[in-house]
Amino acid sequence: MALIVQKYGGTSVGSVERIRNVAERVAKFKMLGHQVVVVLSAMSGETNRLIALAKEIQKEPDPRELDMLVSTGEQVTIALLAMALKDLGLKARSYTGPQIRILTDSAHTKARILSIDEERLRADLDSGHVVVVAGFQGVDEAGNITTLGRGGSDTTGVALAAALKADECQIYTDVDGVYTTDPRIVPEARKLATITFEEMLELASLGSKVLQIRSVEFAGKYKVKLRVLSSFQDEGEGTLITFEEDSMEQPIISGIAFNRDEAKLTIVGVPDKPGVAAHILGPIAEANIDVDMIVQNVGMDGTTDFSFTVHRNEMKKAMDVLGMVKTAIGARDVIGDDKIAKVSIVGIGMRNHAGVAGRMFKTLADENINIQMISTSEIKISVIVDDKYMELAVRALHQAFELEKPVTA
Ligand code: ASP
Ligand code: MG
């Protein structure tokens, strides 16, 4: 007998019929003799609908009241699932976050879980109940309802699995696992049987949005066995997120991520003196703008060009700051470019293999794709390319690193 936490996302509980399907899946695990805790999201689209309502009243909705509002989405699905389970003859009970004291800090709309009172859950599990918990929500010390940030039900699932020392946390979603890249761009993309936490974090932060990134960090920290599976298929093991030492597959590259979230800013003809980078990036930091990649080119004429990327939403703000910097330091021009994309290859195998970067750059060169910026970490190499070559770059790299081929241990 195992204790399993299952989390179902919005599309998996998007209709009454789908909620019944979830109930049947839960029943199967229960019949096998397992104890099951279910964590649910709101019906797909519901959280967006509620946020839109709030914005009709207040342009910047009050965070405390917004949490009060959006937390209702999950209260609907947990009650309906508990009913569906009872309809199948199972014992079930639903609980909101505050009811089982998922205690968080008071950072409304992005709260962090501090503790969970798992006593009550255990008593219910021991008396044969399926416990159904609302994802995404908690309560602060003062009794205010809080939420954990978009996609936060994943984190609720992992946190419950950690608190209960569950044997496994299964995240059911509309994809059947984590792929080497987005199959809509590369049809040959392959489902990974396993991926390490570190790789998953890099892929998630780069735009492979299968799991809320915070839930992956949480699972890594508390050693929760985490598995991503499809709620629409009966077969399949999904993708297991593992620790490096347990990993079966040891490819050099595990996946390719990409996004169009960034914009590039270049300040041209900057007098080349010590302190240039500080003069430019200081005011950017003061304006609270996060910088991702940075490149400085030294020119022949005693001036330099300095480029960096920021989130696309902050391009305008960054341009305004640079306008002022330009006058202050006597630079020639400021150029903004939001027609860029970031493509990254990720793999822990990179640590023990030389020549990965070279192979990446050669592949892009063979396709005549110009690399505008490069950044590297121990397990990731990212490049900025022209937006219109993003898909070509991803396809070429997928092929060059033979990601379509199954890896043997
Ligand atoms: N319902 C919340 C959202 O849409 C939380 C979740 O689905 O994980 O972000
Ligand atoms: Mg989600």
C-alpha cells in the first residue's frame, strides 16, 4: 500500500464529464489499496475569468481581495470531485487550503507555503477517505486567504506530498510527459522517461511550461518523487523527475527550450572607459528591471557597443532609462529590438563532454543563422537569434544532437 498525491490541472477538471473521469482514475488507485490525496486546479479558464472580472472593477485589483476571489475556482472543483467519488461509492472529503491550515506568508498573489497541518488528512486517510484538497491557496497567520501564484496547484501537490511523506506525487496534465522539445515544432520530439531536477528547472524557466517552477524547486528540496503524466491516457509512465545519481538516461543534451519573451537593447558608441557597464546597468537595476544576457563589443575607435536583454514587457521602460544614460555618458545611440528569440540546449551530460558548444554553433552556422548573443552555465547553453529563425534553429539542433533517438543507459 502506498500513499499517493495526485494533482489534476484545469483541463483535466474542465467539465463535469472530465471530473467523472478523474473520479474513476482515483477509484482505480483506491481499489489497488493505495491511500490517495487529490489536489485540484480550477476548471480551465476559470482563474482567468475571475481575474478579468476583478479588473473590470479595479485596474490594479487589491491583492487581498483578488486572492479571496480567485481562490473560489478551486473550491468548486474539489466539491464536485468529492461528489463524483461518493457517487462511485467511495468515501471522500474535500477541503480548502485554510481548512487544512496550509499556512503561508502574507505575500498575496505569490505567497509561499510555511507549513501544513497534516494531522487531519492522516486521520481521514486512515479511515479510508480520499482527501480532495484545493490547490493554489492557503491562509496567512492573520487568517487571510492567500494564493501561490499562477500554476500554484502544482506546488500545493508537492507540498502535501512532502508533508505526508507520500511515496509519489503525480501531476496529471494534458501532455503525457516532458518532451525533448515542443512537438508542435519538432514532430520527432521524444518523451523523456526521466529527467533530473536541475534540467527540469532549466527547461521550465526557459519556457517548457509543464510544471510550475516553484513546485520543481520544492520537490527537489524535499526529495519528493515527482511524475508528470497525462490525465487523458490510461497507459504510460509519464516522465519521472529524478536526482542525478538515480537517472537512467545519461544523454549529453536532454532538451531544447526556446522563448520569445525577451527584447534586446543596444547602446552604441559608448566611450570605452572603466565603469561603462556599471553606468549602464546601474540605472537599469534601480528601475527594477531584470537583465538576462549581456554582451560588450569593443570598437576600434575607442568606443564600445553594449547590449543586453530584458523581458519584453519591460523593453519600453528600459529604453526610457537608456535614453537618459545615453545623454549622461555621451553615447551615440540606443537601439531596441524585440524581434529576437532565445534558444537553449540543456543537459547534465554537458559537464563531462567537451565540444557541445562548438557543435551547437556549427549547426546554427550551417543553417546560416546568425548568433547575436551567447550565455552558458554548467548545464545549459543559450543563444539569441533572429526571431524568424527560432523554429529552424530548434529543429536543426534537435537533429544535430539526435534527440529523437532513445537513449540507452
Ligand atoms: N487555478 C490557478 C491558475 O490557473 C492555479 C493552477 O491552476 O495551478 O493559475
Ligand atoms: Mg498548471
